[in-house]
Amino acid sequence: MANLFSSLSIKDLTLRNRIVMAPMCMYCADTHGYPTDFHTTHYESRAIGGAGLILLEATAIAPNGRISPHDLGIWDDSHIDGLAAIVSKAKKHGAMMGIQLGHAGRKSSLLDLDVIAPSSLHFDSSDPAYKTPREMTKEDIHEVLSSFTSAARRALMAGFDTIEIHGAHGYLINEFLSPLTNHRSDEYGGTLENRSRLLLEIIRSIRSVWPDEKPILLRVSAFEYSEKGNTPEDVAQIINWVKDAGIDMVDVSSGGVILSSVPVYEGYQIKMAEIIKAQTHLPTIAGGKIIQPAMANEIIANDRSDLVFLGRQFLINPYWPLQASRTLGTEIDYWPIPYERGK
């Protein structure tokens, strides 16, 4: 029976445990999207702390795809070296490295740039940080596809082990998937299958440059906290339509599409991951206020998910995995020698 510290292999990616550091924006890049010393220290310390897989924060495929002016970028070849340095340092400590590729769509706060979305619908009219987006043309869609392809090529050159496509939290891909934000009448809107078309094309475009032996992850918002929004069953259907294009694992989150009240409690998204896993037959990453090692271990031991992601816990404690191994009484062989007196 698997447990939190069992290894897992997906294609050529082998993880030393089932613990994933979720992608979390640090808003510490310079205004041109380049990483700073903070990023290197931030990610390397989590690798030392025992994470199995570290997913780099949402990294913009285009200048207007940034959530904020201080998001990481991967829209230019000059971004490769800085990202490669982060990857190299983290991997020296045994963690595998992934990068989340995304486009903010209407949730971009860069008001001096062209804010685009599937439909011209404002995210939050009461907040001056957002403006009404321009509805995307077919030319815009083709440009986004090209940008995802180029970003994937750069991610490969930087040495990342896997790519995660950001299809969650109300950003551009999610905006196409959701009936709440996609009011188009062409082949990219209307039916659930049509709303999935851009995601399918992005997966194909990335897979054209990303080696077959390397996995691609997809992050989804499995529930949109609205009676008119997508449900876990809808999202499972979307995944089933697109997965053969090259998706190997699903990272299950929720919300972010519209302003809504989210009932947050320990493990609040786990059931969503169970539904996605059962209905798509793909391995999943589950999370949502996972705090206690016992809960994380139970999710894996009962095959409710294949990996567990942690967000806030990694923000406050880079060494959560090491401490969890001690709490669970599990022997692991990657305690840093200088830290072994703390076991």
C-alpha cells in the first residue's frame, strides 16, 4: 500500500515522495519578468526541505498574460537562464521541478497593456485594478497558441521535468472553459465541447515541442461555486475530451472564475479530486488546506489521489516534508546531513 513517502513514476518523472509544492505567485520578479535572488532561495529551500515535486509559480507566456507587473515571465529567450538557475539549484537536493505556464486573461492588472479574454466581461467592476477586457479575435487565439508553444520550448531548455498548464482560477484557459465567462458564439464558445477547444489546441501545441516521455500536467478549477458554473462532472468530461492530446496528470483545485464565497475547511477539495480521478482514469494531485501529515497520508493510502499538494504550509514551513516523516514515523534517506540532529 502506498503512503505519503512512497515514490511515484509518471513517464520519465520519478518523485521521491507524494508531496507537491503547489504553484504560488510570489510577485517578486522584476518588471521584465526575470527572477530575483528571492526566487532562488525560496525554491531551493523547499527542495532541501524534502518536497518531491516543486511547481514553479504561474509564469506568463506573454507580457499581457501576467497577473501583476511582478510575475515571472517566459515569453522571451532571455528568461531561460534565470529559470534554469532555479531548476539546477533545486534539483541538486533531489526535488523534481515543474513550471506552471499561464495567461491571466481578464484577471491581468497590467492596465497599460491589451487585456484580452474570450468575452468582453469585467472580472470585478468595483476594483480599479481590473479593466474590461477586449474579446479575443481568431488572430489573438492563434497568437496565444504560438506563445504557449514557445514557452514550452523554453521550459525544456531551462531543464524543467514537467509542465503544468494553468487551466484554473479564472485565468484565460479557465475563462474559455467556463459558461460564466465564455459567451462566444463561434467554435470556441457555446457547448462544453466547444469551450474546451482552446485547451485542446494548447495541449497539442505544447506536445509538439515537449518530448513524449515527459509528462504534462493540467490544473483545473473543478468547481466554480455558482449554480451556472462548471461542476466536477463537467470538468471530468472536458478532461476526457482533451486528455489523449497529451495530459498525464490532473492537478485539482477550485474557484477563482468569479467573485464568490468559498467554504474552506481542511481537505475541502479532496472529494473533487476523487471525482476527477474516478471519471477520467488519470492520476491526480489533490489539496486544499492540507495541514496535518496524517490527513495527507490518508489521502494517498486510501487511493483518493496519487499526489498531495500543499500551498500555505510550504509558505510558512519549507521543511514540512521532513517534519512529516518524523511525525509519521517514516524513515527517509534524504534528510540533509547537517539537519539530522533535528530528527
